[in-house]
Amino acid sequence: MKTFKTITGNDLIELGFRPKKWFAEALEFINENNLEEHEMLAYLDQFRSPDPIPLHDEAKDFIINIRPEHENEVDNVEKVIKTMKVLMKTPTLVGGAIMPDACPTGPEGYIPVGGVVIAKNAIHPGFHSADICCSVMLTDFGKADPKEILDAAHSITHFGYGGRDRGSQMPMSQELMDAFRENFFLNDEKLISIARSHMGTQGDGNHFLFVGISKNTGNTMLVTHHGSRAPGAMLYDKGMKVANRFREEISPETLKENAWIPYETDEGKAYWEALQLIRAWTKENHISIHDAVLNKMEIVKENRYWNEHNFVFKDGDLFYHAKGATPLDDKFLPDITGPRLIPLNMAEPVLIVQGKTNDRNLGFAPHGAGRNFSRTQHKKSLAHKTIEEVFAEETQGLDIRFFSNDIDISELPTAYKSAKNVRAQIEEYGLCEVLDEVMPYGCIMAGDVQKNAPWKKKKKFRKA
């Protein structure tokens, strides 16, 4: 009677298979049926993975719409170009561009802020990062008093960690909640609960509520800047996990941060749908704040514009990932509401722009002013002055407020690139046309939320 050797996982590894969940089922089938070697190999063919997709031998070409204007910008621009050269070896990428406000976000190979890359049939969660659909909305309040608008907005908006208390929450539409529950990535009751509590909130960092006066009309305009808050961050985490499972299988050479979800898969379709729902949530969030201010002031809006500048845009089988870039081409936006918005810093105008796709912009413009130095570096450079002195110097003539009542000097104008230089390079490279400017009156930001962060309060309480 013929005896059969028991096949183990090590045998499968020696045959070139990587350990996977299917090992247990396959080994049971092989050993129970005493498969001959040729029968076993025929059976195992179904589990063979395709050859891994290699990185491009050479970086794909990308357009450089930035140059250093002074010595403080040289290192920043060099790092941006270096990181793009590594990034553009990612197998899915077919083109890219960097904008005048570009700055690095991490090690070489990570997409920079101010970067646009085009991927074929692939969505890269790392390219939109956790702040999915970071965006800006403008509402025209007519000839309303800007101070009254800023005061009303201050009493309504919400900055800082977490969401609103249950008694002060702004409603999330039932239609959107139902749509979340039908999506593979968003059908999560914890995520939906957080989405409800975060409606009407703006977070921290560089997000703001800005009030200014139109240079063209003299009308008072309110502009908000924020993304999808915790619901978006939760989707990003889920997307990265799925993308990295694909990366390990199909392109292990690709950097983890640059992993992608193939669009033609079920996961790809579901993730694209989830992105559109998070986009809808973010727009609803902006509208909730703007409409609440209109209602409090008993004013009917004269106009409203909205656009995201950190998102993924689809054109056929091409996916344009804009990590901080303003979409100009109408094909990218399903709900066109007018021209686009480019904020610079709290002491500079918000630009109202329009433009078309050309050889240099790929259909995008800058999204703001960017940074030459990290927040920490900037704070160190001002260590010889008090926070109050810096604040007084940089906000003179403006009504600048911090929601936490703690000044964050890393959000004051000198923390950012020169707005004048960014504007000059927009014109130099022919990226877009400025139609109007919202001249600054005042601004609300989160402030130094780290100073009295909830976990620090708990730590102090435990020590006491």
C-alpha cells in the first residue's frame, strides 16, 4: 500500500507560496485526498499570485510650478522636488505637478502638500491623508457689518478636539446617515455617531472661519476652511489597511504610505463611493455653520461658493490626487457653484479665482500659502519675543480670535510662505486668474489646543 507524505505549510513555502489564510484549507484538502505531486501542483495553481508589480525604473515626469524666491525657500523647494522624484516611481502614476505653495509632509517619497499626481485605475488613501476633503466655502452676506457677522459666527462655530455636546449638536441629514449605512467602509455605528457629533465643528490646525470684504462689491463675506473631521480620519484608516493588504500582495516594493486600492475591485468601488459620501458630509458641515450664522443674523445669502482642495478626482480611468491643490476644471466637480477659493493667511485676502486646464496646471491651482518651516522651527525662531508681542505685531488692524483663548503663533502670517511670492508664481506659471479678493477683517482659529488638551488635564488631575 502506497504511503503519502503529510504536506505542511513549509512545503508550500518551498514551492514559492507566501503564508496566507488559505494554507489551512489547502493543506487539509491535499492531505485528506492524498494528492499526488502533479495533482497537488494543479490544485495549488488557483492560489498563485501574479508577479509583483515593480516600481517604475525612472520617475515619471512631473511639472514644477515653484522656485525659491529667497534663501529660506531653497531647502523647502529642493525637498519637495526630491520627494516627488521618489513618489513618481510608484507603479500606478502617469503624471504629476507641484504648485507654488508646495512643502514636504514626511520622508522622501511621500506626496507633498501642493502636489497633484495622476494614477491609473487606482485610489491612494495616503495621497489624500486623514483630512479627506479639506475644503473652503464662501457665503456672501451683502452689506452686513463684518464685526456683527464675526461675533455671530463666533457664538455658533466650534473649534478644537472632539465633537459638540449632545445638547448643542447640529443635525446630520437622515439621507446621509442612511447612505453611510449602505456603504462597506462607512457602515459603522461608532463612525456614524461621531459623524453626528462632529457636524458643525471645524477642528484645529490651519482650519479657520474668516470674515472679509469683497474688493469688487464691498459685500461682507464669510469663509470657512476645514475637512471631514473624525469621520474622514476613520475612513482614511480603513482605506489604508485595505490598500496595504493589496500592496503586500501586488506591489511589496511600493512604500506603505503610497499603497493603493485597485479601482476595478469591489473594495475600490466601495472606497470611491465612501469618498463621495464623506465629501457630502463635509459640504453639509460647512453649510450647517454658514446657514446658522445667516439665520441668527436674519439675512438671506447673496451667493455661495464651495470647493475642496484635498481630495481625489476621477476622469475616466484616471484618478487625480490633489494633496492641497484647488481644482479648476469643471469636470472634477459634480456640483459647480461658481469660481474657486484660495486662502493665503489671516492677514491676506482670500482669492476668488477661475481657470482652465493647461500644459502646466493639470487642471489645478495652489490651495494656499504652504510653509517653509515646521511649526516647531517657526516657534523657535520667535523665542526671543513673547507670544503677546508676536501676536500684536502680526495681527495689527485685524480682529483675530482663538477659540481656545490660547494664541497659536504657528498659525500667524509669518508661519507661512510669502503670500506675495505665491501670487506672483500663480501669474508667472499661468495657473489661474484672480477674479476678486476678499480683504481681511477678522478670523477665528482653534488656537493652541495642545496647551490644555483633555489628556493633559486628566494627567494633572491624576497627579493631584
